[in-house]
Amino acid sequence: MLNSTRLRSFRQGSAATLGLSCERSIMASTQSTHIGTQLDEHHSPETNGRISVCRRCGAQTNDPTGLHHSPFESQLARSTNWLAAQSRLVDIERARQSRVR
């Protein structure tokens, strides 16, 4: 069984060796913030209250209560594609509605 103090010491030593700070603060990029804002404008995040992922679009949220979208850098392409697909669906629905009239 590993000693937790020893493990914590190893992690801090490894981080210092790699030139990383021991504090783990997350910095959001401008693009990530922009996509998160677009997702917020499109819909309110829908989470289950336990994990911070929107059930509707699959993007990361700021916390399990899901007040705002805050996608990771790795999710930006997926979130952008999701927004584009939603826009296309709205355009298709408008075209259908205009045909009916």
C-alpha cells in the first residue's frame, strides 16, 4: 500500500522537475470562452447535477450545476460542429415551414 504523503511528495517533485507549478489552475482560451458563450446563447446547460457535462451538446460545463458551458480545448471542434449542425436544422425547419404556407 502506498503512503499518501510519499505519493504527494513524488507528484510535487515530478511537477517541479518538469518545470510545472504545483497549483492546478485552469486557464480558458479565448476561443474556448467564445464557443462556451455561443453554447450558452443557444441553450442552458443541462446536467444531471453530478457530473459537469451538458446532456444536450456533450460539452463540459463550469460545475455540476451547469450554469455555463466551458468546453475544453479538445472539445472545441466537436462543439463548433454541433452548433453548425443545429443551425442547419433550424434552416431546414424554416424551409419546411415556408413550403407549407
